[in-house]
Amino acid sequence: MSDELLMVRAAELYYEDGKTQDEIGALLRTTRWKVGRLLAKARDRGIVRIEIVHPRARRLSLERLLREQYGLADAIVVPAADDADVQASVSRAAADYLAALRPIPRVLGISWGRTLSAVADRLTPGWANEVRVVQINGGISLSSAPGAGAGSAASTAALIAHKAGGQAILLPSPAILEHAATKAAIESDRTVAGVLELAKTATAFLFSAGVADGSSVLVESGYLSAADVDELVQQGAVGDVVGRFINAEGEIVDPALDARTVGVGHDVLREASTSVLVIAGRSKHPVARAVVSSGLCSVIVTDEETARALTQDSAHGASHGTEQGASHVA
Amino acid sequence: MSDELLMVRAAELYYEDGKTQDEIGALLRTTRWKVGRLLAKARDRGIVRIEIVHPRARRLSLERLLREQYGLADAIVVPAADDADVQASVSRAAADYLAALRPIPRVLGISWGRTLSAVADRLTPGWANEVRVVQINGGISLSSAPGAGAGSAASTAALIAHKAGGQAILLPSPAILEHAATKAAIESDRTVAGVLELAKTATAFLFSAGVADGSSVLVESGYLSAADVDELVQQGAVGDVVGRFINAEGEIVDPALDARTVGVGHDVLREASTSVLVIAGRSKHPVARAVVSSGLCSVIVTDEETARALTQDSAHGASHGTEQGASHVA
DNA sequence: GAAATCGTTGCTCATATGAGCACCAGTGGC
DNA sequence: GCCACTGGTGCTCATATGAGCAACGATTTC
């Protein structure tokens, strides 16, 4: 009997029939040690597949790979849902993660957008006490577009703060201004400067990233035109983080535009000990890769498919050891 | 945390992360015993799914159920293949089973048809020594239809015998005759009678079953017209075994037709200690059920889907104990 | 209110299992 | 031919795990 077939028989008898390795050894005319090794080989060759089917399950092996490949402090990967509620699972996972985050942040910096709004919705009331939730990029002054509804910048921060019995500190400024001078002026204003100062002292950041295309909230909110975004893409933009557009290397694409953007800079996120990226969906794979490989986040919360894309693609700066993440079954 | 979620967490840490139950207990603030119970529950609730993916894998748990529900001596169930090669897997399994059959039959009775031909093809040369392979139902005289090719009745028996270095004994008679009198006459012929006598002494039988519709080999070979089959269906026929049509209860549908059919009767199969039914495909579920629940076979070789259909449907004579077939993982 | 019953919990103990190690057989270089 | 070497094999031993059991608490039943 071929070696592979032997593995199959052993696996059947062990996992399906509940026989002990010793019994299988007798049945297959070998020793129990050989059976043990056969089973081990069957497992990592993928002949035996062990899967945990549950919407709230996680993919610990992928998480480990992500941490190792990108030097992240933590990674949360939820299974790819059959339908399109990846967004829902991921934002719930992010809410769970935030609630379980220790030490509980006293000041939490957040961005805004569809994803953050979804996270806020799923947060358990009472997830923390006395947390000050600070907006880290502008976006409240322009009236929200019809589609945005209640999920706009201000209400996201307010909701998160409310559920923690804390206080929301909004950034009273547009996301992007028309002139760099105006931006400088508004940032020097006491109110805005104060908020930004506070934001920089945040003990944790929670943000998502946008795709550089017409679907961006920045376009939807009217800060940018579709043409603007097209040009950014020409320059290599893959998406935006807190309103600032980056290329695949995580670098600011258009310094001039960046100089008109209000909010904490990427350096703050890079230096923070806890900056959590929440990101889901196939369209966001390129941005996710840019963020994660340029060290913009220290924690990622994402879906299985994105995680696989990030780990399988070798086009990232493979500086960290890529140790075998062999899964093990007792 | 809900109980189910606790199971999920424990399963993740155990199966994905390779942690010990003790460690998980510490992590989840419980005892290792509770973790063990959580894992057990997760397994039989199907949250943890352990699957063996291999074309030659078997479904031991289903086999056990089949044996118990129908009082079979043995059952072989191969996984449902993604594509349409269920036929191929099942016939290979049947060939394997035949080769592994102990005691090695000295006289093997076989039927003929597409399935048996496929089994013969997959049999390993040298699977046995000195086996006499006897045809148990007629079918060599009419020239085979264009489609049947080399897989006709005679060549199947010859091939099986050849691969065992044995001898094929063909039944020199049509499958179905036009008049009962002719049938009686031919059966009393010394040659035919001798073969039938030998067939009755077979130590093992290997056969398949046909569906009662136009696709039947009996129609294809010209023994019956489509209209004949329609009428049989009217009378409750679900399919044929060795050329004899049965209803869902396994009873002969049309005694007059049966009296014109040459070959060993169903009583011989029922009384044989080893009569192996090889059957695959959704269209054959009804016949399979009829054969299996009426005791026409003592061993079944089939695909997962058919096995599930047989076990799940409660319309069979549930005389045998249906003990829990709980699968177990150490 | 008392009793009975059921499911849960933490335990003891026997056992199944994996890690680590010495050893052997085949294999290829010299 | 000789010798290092690799890959597999059977072993010992520490450990992880499940079966079984007694105690407990909750819920139902009278």
C-alpha cells in the first residue's frame, strides 16, 4: 500500500472511527509510533483538514503569520463569510478587540468612515469607562452626503464615547482645505490645535483606510472630485489613511495635497504603540498591504481573504522571519 | 461570553494554535476539564469539522450507520467526488474490496453491466489465484449495442477471471427470452443448467443494479423496449438486479417477465453469505434502497451521497438498532 | 416547603500520545 | 571498498487527555 494511502487509512480510523493509534497500528501492521507520524504527516499535508465553522471564529494560524511577516503587535483574522457580511464580521471583531484592549485607553484616537461607523455600532455599551474619544482627522463641517446618513464623522466618535460613558472630542475642521494657507491658519487656531495636541497623546488609535477610487468617502463627502482621485491614482496612490493618500510603499503621494489635509500625520500613527487598522474586503487589499508593510499600524483586524492576500503575496518588505506556522493537533 | 463562543475560542486555541487544554483553561479562566468538555461539544455540534480529503478516503461513520441500519455484514462508502467520477471511485473501491475479500472466493458469481465492467477494469492483476468467475445472469447472445463496446457481459467476466489467473464461465443464454417456455427449455439444457448450478455454489457474488428507465442496459441491449420499462414502472418497478425487476420493497414486480429471465434468482443472493452490491450515483438511490432494505445484498459499496440518502431516509424497515455513530477524536 | 431529578463541576486515575534519542539501512562520494 | 550522511524506525519517558465518579446547585414536582 502506498504511503499516502496509508496516511488516509490511519486518518480515517483515527478521526472517523475513534480508534486509538495503537489499535490502528495493529490493524495496519505497524507500530503506534509510525501511525502517529503518519497522522502528523496527513495533517500538515492537508489530507486531514480541521476547520472551525462559526461566524465569530478566528484564524489563529493566519494571525500568527501576519504578526511574523509584518512585525505586528497583534492581528485578528475572521473567517471569510459565505455572503457579503465580511464587513459585519470584521467590524464586530474590531469592536470586540477594542473592548478587550488592555490597558484600557484613556484617550482613543479614531478616524471616521463607513468602517468606523460599523465598528461603533457593534461596540458593547459599557465597553470602557471614562474614555476620551478624539477625532484624528477633519470632516465634520461639510454636510454629509445623502448616503452617509447618521454614520458621519461626528456621530461615530459620539457613539463610541457614549457607549463607554466617556466624552467625544471632535475636530472642528474640514478634512481637506482648498489652500495650504487656510489649513495652516485653522491648525493654529486654539481649538483645533488643542484637539490635535490631545490626539497626539492618544494611547490607542483605531482607523480604517479608503480605496483610491470614486467610492471613497472623501469623494462622497465632496472634499475631492473623481478627477482629483484619478490624478492621485496616476501618481501611484492606492488609498488613504486618515484622509492622506499613500502609494504602495506607504508614502504620501501628493505632498501639496497633504499640506491641505487636517489631522494628525502618519508619523503619529507609526510611533503609537497601539494603532489598530480595521479593514475588510477584496477592494482594499492593496491599501491594506501598503499600510501594513509600511508600519502604519501595529494591529490589524481583517478578514481571512485579505489576510491570505497579505501573507501569500511576497511583494512586501520581507524583513521579518517567516517561520513555519505549522498548526498542531494533540 | 456565551457558551457557544467559548466553544469556538477553545477550539481555535486547541486546533489552530496547538495549545494544550490546560493552557486554554488558564486563558479562558476555567479548568482544563471544562475545556475538554467544551471541545467535545464543539466537535459533535459540528463547530469543529474534521474532514479527510482524498479520493480514496472512506466514510467510516457512514459505513457504521449503514451496517447498523440495514444489518449488513459490511459497507464501503467513498467520499462524494466534486466532479462526476463517483462511478470511478466507487468501482475502484469495489475492486479493492474484492481483492481484499477473505476468504478468497473460489467461485465468484458476477452480473454484468456498466458498473461491473468498470470494476473489472480497476481490478489489480493478480488479485487472486485460481478463481472461477461465473456469470449469474444471461446476456451474451445478443450482439452488444454500439455504445457497450468491449464492456459487454462476456468480456467483464473474462477480464475479472484473467486478472486472477482464473477461468471465466459464461452463461450461454440471452438475458430475457420471449417465451417462458423457451426459458424453461434453455435452462434445462445441460450447459446452461451446469453453469447455473455452479453459480448457485458461488462463495461470493458481485453485482450492481439498474434503474428502471430507458437508460437501462437491458433496453440498450434490446432485451426490453422503452415501453416495456414504462409498464414496469407503472407496476412499481424501481430497477433491476441481475435482470429481474423489483419494486421499492425488493419484490419481483412482474412474475411473468421474471419467468422469462435467465439466471440465478434473488433467493440465491439473499441466502449467500457474501453478496456485494456496487452502486453509485443519484439516479440509483431508489434501487439501492430497495436492494439494501430487502436483504438482497450483505455488503454495499457506494458513494457518500447515496449512503447519506440511505441512512437519512427513515422509510426503510427500521428493525435494527440505530445506535449513535458519534465520531471521536482523541 | 420538601423531595426528587437533572445537569454541571472538580476531581482521581488509567491511558493515549508526542518529544527526544539511539540505532539501522540504504546511498553516494571518494 | 569505506565512510559520512540522511531518512526512517523503535524505543523511553514525561505529559496531555478522557472516563468515571462524587458532590453540588438548580429546577421541577408533589
